[in-house]
Amino acid sequence: MSGEQLAGVNAFLNAVSCALLISGWRAVKRGDTATHRRRMMAAFVSSGVFLVTYLWRWATMGTVHFSGTGALLAVYLLVLFTHVPLAISVVPMALMAIARGRRGDIAGHKRVTRWLFPIWTYVSVTGVVVYLMLFHIPGLPPKIVTDPLVGR
């Protein structure tokens, strides 16, 4: 599978995670905790598979730089610079939410997920936006840069 195909898989997994997050949130709002639990665990798995395929893509393809300029570059950088630190925060927060939910600490689970849900949803959506901006803006081909960290 090529690096560009893996990038498409990554975007798909982000979209799946987002759909599962929203579906799980809706389930808990209507009191269906069993469906909530299944959907949120599926979102966690989907995001975990995303992380593995993202790292694989990076190792095989290298870094992709945005080739736009001006206002389009400013929008891309705004999205990227908010996406990255928030994405890093999702893993520990998700693990805390899962641990608290599994041990029945619903109040603690809610305290974490009050922040986690909007952050994780934002990260999933902006992951798709970054992919679309890198690979699907007509006239702006992705600029693939060799990466010294992967030995190329």
C-alpha cells in the first residue's frame, strides 16, 4: 500500500472515530450505557489503529508538507497547530476516561469526558481536514519530504 493510500486510510479511520464518538455520546444522553460503552471502545480502537497506520505511513512515506501559500497556508497552519497538541492529549485522557468508567467512577469519568469528547471530536474532524488539504486541493500536489529520522 502506498503512502498516499495509507493517508486515505488514516482519514477514513478519523472519520469512523468521529462517527463513533458522536453515536456513543448520543447513546449515553438517551441512557443507553451499554451502547455508549461499545461505541466509545470502538472509537478508541479505531483511533489506535489510526495511530499505528499513521506511524507506518510516516515511516514509509516521510513527511508531507503543505504546498499552498497565503491565506490557505494560514488556515492550514491554524488547523495543524491546534490539531497536533490536542491529538497528543487524547490518549492519556481516553485512558483515564476508560479506567474511571470501568471501575464505576461515573463522576470522575464525566469530569474527564467533559473535556475529552470535544477535543477528541475536534482532533478526528481536523485530521480529515488536514488530509483533504494535503492531498485533495486541486492544483496543490502534496510535497513529500524525505525524513532523516527514517533513514532516507
